[in-house]
Amino acid sequence: MTDLTITLEEDGNKGRYVAPLPGSAEEAEMTYSRISPSRIIVDHTGVPDAFKGMGVGKALALHIISEARTKGFTIVPLCPFLKAQADRNPDWSDVIEGMAAPAAG
């Protein structure tokens, strides 16, 4: 989905990355809690049924990985979706806690 805009909403130690879905009042989200200035727990990814299979969840995951690298925080992936994505992407080990670093090749 190339025309997806992802924004950040924060309120204290809680936050979410939100992707309003074009042509719809619905939105996808990835929510988190900040546990320290340099660590967050991602606890939920929600994508409306009408948009499943369009890569919206993956776009949210890629966005939060990029944000973690840019802003210098690490992620504890309690969300099953983000955990599954991290398992498929060993190169995320620099920002996903609990992952082994990829083998040098």
C-alpha cells in the first residue's frame, strides 16, 4: 500500500502509530507503552478486516523499526504480529529485544 500515511500519537507513556486507510473512516494501529526513555513494549497491531492482506500491518512494523533506529530506542515485542515479523527479519535484532544477532555471512 503505497499511499499509506503513518502518524504518531502519544499521551504520557502510551502511544500508537496510526494509519488512516484511504477511502475509509477506519484506521490501522500499532500501540505501545514506554517503559524507559530508550525502551518500548509494542502490545497490539490492529488492522480492519477490510484491509487485511494488503500489507498495512507490515508497513506499520517497518515504520516502527525505522523509528526505533532513528530515535534510538529498543522494542519489546509482546504483540504476536510484531513478534512474528521480527522472527522473519533477523536484521531487526539491533532494535528488537530478545533476538540473536544475524550470523555474519
